[in-house]
Amino acid sequence: MARVQTRPWVKIIFLVWLVPFTSFFSFLVSFARGESTLPLIFNADNAYSAIQDQLNLGNRIPGTTAREDCANYFKEKLAPYTTVIDHNYTLHGTACQNVVGILNPTVSGNIVIIGAHYDSRAISEKDPISPASPCPGANDGAAGSAVLLELTRILYQIRQILRVQIWFVFFDAEDQGYGGLSGWNYAEGSQVFASHLETILGLTPLSEVKLMLLLDMVGGTGLRFAKDGYSNSTIQDLFFQLGRDLGYTSAFPTDPHYFSNLLDDHKWFAARGIPSVDFIIDFTDTSGPWPYHHTTGDNLTHINTDSLTITGRTLERFFHEYYVSAVDGGGGRDAFWNWSGDWLLTETGAILLSCVFGACVVFGIYCAFKAYILKKHQVIKDLTTIKEASL
């Protein structure tokens, strides 16, 4: 039997039908994925004030009253927005405390930890004049903690549409290594926290902790972020692109400094299999815009509100894009580090639904026209047979 040929007009109609399908596909994908329309409201002045508050308490060295007062300050600021948890432990015979504020504690299956250390270094060994003096720690400690406080306030305002549980963690005992306090190492408070995660989580499995973000020295003049070997490179690249998309090209350079073996608080979370990203500058560059690492010059004079804005709004936009659905004005983008049950509201879900719908439409159109043509061919054949028989 000869194959029935599809006539050109059938192909034209088929192509015409593709137009509404393409429109539907574009609508569905744009509905699920796109730039967030939520406003960025991170207030750098609030963060600056929080830095000043911390410095006014004195030197936040482990074992001091100022350190205790600082922890209490955080708990007071966190209380209106989060569920506050104390994580108490002892290091080198000294009582230490990490403070945790949990936003959206009832959201399950998806936890993001954002951390910063709040202790200040006991010495300023890089200072040419006063190396034995305590380091004020305005940028190296207080700035990251201040950004966390402001993020807590602004993300609380959209908590009902945030599809994530966020832990704001303030680490003690980070900056005392290599002579800061005798016998201490760097990032000890976060190491204890990471090792105690199962206990802190309680009945919640560790697998629900999907991401750890660390802020360290994010408020100094001339902000220029670096990269490091313990950070997840794919997610770190995502943040750099997100920052550049917001216009912060100097802070997120295309040729950042790279630390291959940076001991910072995020290391212990990465070691536990939790994707982690460290927001940190090249603090080793003594000729750079912020050459005050472990000196008495790490004070309010060298804090810049533009740097606080860049850090805070990049993180704010991240949560808008990846943890708020497009239905609610967010980006609805895929958090590939966290495949959640809300996949229908993500880019992948939209594409899959569009493909299924499109395949059904195309197949239906094909079958309908095929049946129509076959029926028409059969009618012509029958008429020919009748005509031949009548002759």
C-alpha cells in the first residue's frame, strides 16, 4: 500500500498550532523562573549601627564579660524574629557560646545556615605600633554579625513566602589562633558546632541542612571578594554572577584572589558534606583597599556602608531568587543543592510540564490530521471503486 503523503497545507496548519504551544511554554517557564520583583530593602545604616554596638561593648575575647555581653546583645536582637538557641561549650578551660536564631522553624526538609564569628582577636600582631593591643574587630567579626542581624530583620518580613528554614549562627572562638590566645587555633567554635550538629538538630536529620554561607570581613572599604578551596565552586560562581548582575562588579571580580587552603568557619561544614560558601576578602593584601587585618586599624573608621549594602543585598536577592516562588514575586529558580517537593514551581518543573503538555498537543494534532487524511483517502478510494463498478 502506498504511503499517504501529508500535503503542504497540513504542515502549515501544524506550524500554526505550534504558536500557542510556544506561547504557553514561554509563559509557564517565565512564570516559574525569572528575576525577582521583590524590592531589596537591606539597610546598611542598621548594620553599621550594629557594628558600633558591638564595639561599644569592648573587646569580645573568649572568657571576657564583653564576649558574654555581645552574645546577650545578639539574643536580644534576634528574639523578635527568630527562635533563639544557646550552644554552650568549653574550649581550653574557657566557657564559650555560639548563638543561633532560627527563622521559619516549622519549615522542614530545607535548612540554610548563615554564619559569622563575633569574637575579636586578643592581639594585633600585624600592627607596627601596638602589636600586643587587642584588635577592635570592626570588620573581622562585627561586620559579618551585623549583616546577619539585618538579614534576620528583613527576611522575617517575607517569612510566609520563604520556602526555607534559616539558621543565623554567631560563632564564638574563631579568631584566636596562632598566638591570639595561647594554645588556641582558628575556627574552633564553628568546629565544635559542626561536630554537634546532630545534637543541635534533635530529631531533624543532618540531610536537611542543604547549604552553609559564611560572612567574614564583609564591611571594609573597597570590598573585593575572594574565592577558596573549601567553598563549593559552582555555588560560589552563582553568587559572583548574582552580585555582578546587581551591578557590584568591583566586589565580585572576574579574577578574584584564590585561597587554596583557607581555615575558616565554613571548612567544618564542607567536611561534613554540606555545600558551603565563604564570603571573604583577600585579607593578606597589605597594599589593598583594606590593609587592617589583625591591626588596631580594624575599627569603624574603615567600615564602609556600601560594602555592607553589597553583601546584604546580594544575599537578600539570593533568597528572593531561590527560595521564593514566582507566584509570590520571587525568582522560583532551582536550588540544585536542594531538590525539594516544590519542584512544580521551579524552572525545571515548568519545563517538564511544558514538554508533557507540548508532546500531548503535538501528538493529538498529528493523530487528528493523520486520521483525517486517511479517512479522506479512503473516501476517494471508495468513490473510485464505485465509479469503476458502475462502468
